[in-house]
Amino acid sequence: MREFRIFVQKEFFHIFRDRWTTLILLVLPVLMIILFGFGITTEIRNTKFAVYDPSRDDATRGIVNKLETSDYFTLDSYLSSPSQIEQLFKEGRVGFVVVFGEKFYHSLLHTGDAKIQLIADGTDPNTASVLTNYATALINTYQQELLARQQIASGIQRGITAETRLLYNPTLKSAYNIVPGIMGMILMLICALMTSVSIAREKELGTMEVLLVSPMKPFLIILSKLVPYFTISIVNYITILLLSVYILKVPIAGSLVLLTALSLLFIFVSLSLGILISSLVEKQIVALLISGMLLLMPAVFLSGLMFPVETMPDVLQWFSHILPVKWFIIAVRNVMIKGLGITSILKEVALLAGMGVIILVVSIKKFKYRLE
Amino acid sequence: MKVIEVENLTKKFGSFTAVDNISFSVEKGEIFGFLGANGAGKTTAMRMLCGLLSPTSGKGVVAGYDILHDSEKVKASIGYMSQKFALYEDLKVWENIRLYAGIYGVSEKETRERTQLLLAELGFEKERNSLVKSLPLGWRQKLAFSVSIFHNPSIVFLDEPTGGVDPVTRRQFWEMIYQASERGITVFVTTHYMDEAEYCNRVSIMVDGRIDALDSPASLRKEFGAADMDEVFRKLARKSKNNGL
């Protein structure tokens, strides 16, 4: 037991005597939550837009007014010619431009082919589509109001009005989506990446060879490597929860005990992955690349953290199923955001537990007790 | 008394035979030089003796324990210093000593007392709390050797311990090896430096996985009609099918 204690202490020294490691482990999670929570947001607020309006009639003014009085958009300027549009985008002054056709109100009332064009910057397709969606919705509202007034005048009721209501995240706060994702990424980063790099480091420096010649059991060597990263993961888990509840105002809707149990399960899976990676490689940089490319990047892109998985090509969707982090994020959303109980996440829990056991068994088999 | 006895030890990696049917024995307290060109099979042979690799066939007894079946007991009875520098650079001098002492089961109290003594002997008292990375390479090498014999093993295996060290430090290092041998610790050392081979009681020279010569440096020089060990080595290495000479 004494050698184990000394060993765990040594691992903590490795971590806290290296400024960068300490920063990555303790400061990065906080930074990520704050950056993603506040900075990278899919909400639209006060985006500027410009208008080219050759008609200048009641309807076009009504639409511009509708856009401008919403929280989302502010009017930047009226353009005197369509040729100015490209310059505006090059300067990055506006998010989108509204172009009306000629004789807009007249066409709307009589010929029914009133033309309106929304131009957005396609180099950032996500923002562009969100902006145009919001703007389209506002224009539709205007149209409905206009029709409603005419119907009242003529006494006829017609048309379908779809009203959208978003459950669990009524105000469409992106933090609701981001917290489970960040939690998955951070736990993955610390458990899988840092553990695999730290074991690969001992191999690279030659200290692993000396340890394997010693009477210390390889099992204990690995276990003592896991203790610090496990502890730090727990610290980060608590930090992330506190930050999201008190700073990002994302409440824990479900059971905290269930959420914690779920996170412990995920930590176990990630630590096993870390051991697996380190048992396959000899160099720190390789461990870093494998963890980074095979675990973290897909965690960001395929787990639904930033883009919905449903819109991706089939191959990528299929690939996302084998990522533990994807199932963890789904389960955290169910428990933390939707407030559902254990029955709602049985599938995810079973998948995670299965993956963890398989990975652990494979990595124990792979870990070279003797240096072949 | 023999502390290492090897009979017909063989290690194959696929179709390649790294160690080909070697047999030898080492006496207690002896300084045994284990020589050979790169790729001759020294490291593989040494790893088998340390319990890091299991032999394909043959038998080996180290410190009274069978290397195949009792590798845990073998590990507890030996010290090991690797080719690569094996102390932790981000740990302090005393922390490194305590770590390795702890792994080999030296008690806390004994470790404390002997650390004092060891640092005084090496003249490192002032560096007790320094990080190992701040020490010059020669100092680290001496410290690594002291750490590898801190638990009083019956044999210490040194894998090219003086690589990259200046001649003065190499001299001092060999004085430490002699002191260890006087304390009854058997020293099993691989080296590239032929002048160091002269310091050994006996040397074996491996060529293509076999031991082609094994005797005291003086007898080997006589046998091969050579002026020094370097010439002995070159005459033997010329026979190798690997080196293309």
C-alpha cells in the first residue's frame, strides 16, 4: 500500500509541477464553459441588416419595421443601388440584406407575386441559415397580420397558422445544448487524453522499463496513474455543474444522484479508453494525436454539440454511434435538461457500460506486462 | 557461488533468432561485462534475465530464482539501470530516492537515514531538494546508479550506463561500480566503450545472438593475439554476417 501511496503522490507532482498540465486540467474546463456558454452562441441578437427598397411603400416599410422592432435585428442602412450589397458583406457590416422587388405592395395585393430576397453570407452557413430563418419567420408574421386585417375587413377567415413552442428550453438558450457537450468533452479530455499521454510519457522516457523491472505490479502502476485523473475529473465535474447552474443559469432538472452516477460511468469508459490508447503507442505525440483526432474532434463534430447529427451523411452518423461521448451527451440532456428518470436513459447506460467493459478487457489484454 | 546461471537460452521473434542458445554463469561479486555490437542480442538477453521478456527456450536462474516461473522474485532481488536516463526529472532528488526505495519495499525510516548517508557520500547534500532536471548529466547518472542499488540487490543490471558521459565522470562511475562489487553486489554491465571492458573481471562478447568469447580481458587479449580489447572485439565482429565488413 505504501508504494501505491508514494506512486499516486508522484503522479500529482507530475501534474502540478508542469504549469501547462495544471492549466489544461483546471483552467481549461472553466474557460470552455464560459467561452462556449457566452461566446459561441447560436442565438441571434441585434444583428445589423441593410435594405434595398425600390418600392418604398406601406408593405416594405411594415416589414422593415417588423424586423427592426424585434430583438434580433437592427437596421444599418438603406441602399441606393444593389451594387452596394457586396461591399457591405466584404466590410462585414451586416448579417444580411433584404431586397424588395418593384411595386411591392401593389404586387402583394393584386398579382400575388410580391418578391422579397434575403441575402446572407454563406461562408458561415450556420449563422446564415439561422438569420434567414428568423427573418423569414418575421416576414411571415407580417404577412399573416396583413391578411388578418383584410379578412376582418372582408369577413372571411382562412389560412393556416403554425405556432411553434420549444419544450425544455423555451427561450432557445444555447447554453442548454452546450453544457452536456462540454461536460462530455472535458471528461474525455482529462480521462482519455491526459491519461494516455501520461502513460506514453513513461514509455518514451524509459522510466516504464525501470518500473516493469521492479517488483511493483503493472496493475498497480496503471491504477496509480488513474487516481489523479479520476480525482481531477470529479473536481471538474463539480466545477462545470456549479458554473452552469449559477453562471449560465442552466438548472439541473433531473436527479443529481443519477447525473453523478452517469458521469462516473462515463469517466470509467474514458479512463479505459486512455489505457487502451497508451497500450497501443510508444510516444506521447502519438497518444496525443490519437486521442485528439479519434476522440476529441469527433466528440465536437459528431456528438451533436455543434451541429445536429441528423443532417450528416450516413457514414458519419453511423460512425457517431460508436463514440461513447455521443451517448453520454444524450443521457445528460435527458437527465439534466429534460429532468427525465433512469428509465429514459437505459439504452445509453447499457451502451456505455458495454463499451467500458469491452475497452477495459481489450486494453488489459493489450497492455504489455512484459516488454515484447 | 553462482548468482546467474544460464543454459541454452534462446529468444526468437518470429523467424528471427535474437538470442541463439547461449550458456554462461556469473559469480557473486563479479563485474561481468556483456559486450556486442548493436543488434547482437545483448539487450534481449539482459531483458530475459530481468524478467521483462520470457525466453523461447532454455533455462535461466538469477539470484536463485527461475527467470520463467519466479520472475516476480527475480525482480525483487535485482537492481536495474536503463540505457535511457531513468530518474524522474520533475521530482526532487530525495523524492526520486524515496520513490524507488518505496517500490522495492525499503522502510520509510531506513530510507530517510540512508538517503542522508548516500547524499553525503556523493557530495549532493545541497541538492537534496533540487529537481533532477537541474543536475548535470554526470551527476544524474551517478544518482541513478545509487538509486538502482539502494535496496541492496544481489545483482545490478546496467544497460550502457555511461553513454554520453564525459571521461572524468565515467572514471568516477566505475569507482562506484567497484565499491558496489566490494559490498558483494554482482554487476552485470553492457557497454560500448572497449576501455571499460578492461575494467571488468570477465567479459563475454556476443555476435549474431551467440556468445563467441568469454574470459577475463587479459586471457582474451592473449587468445586473440590482440593489443587491447578493441582489437579483440573487431576481430570477432568481423565474423558477423550482419555488419557487412
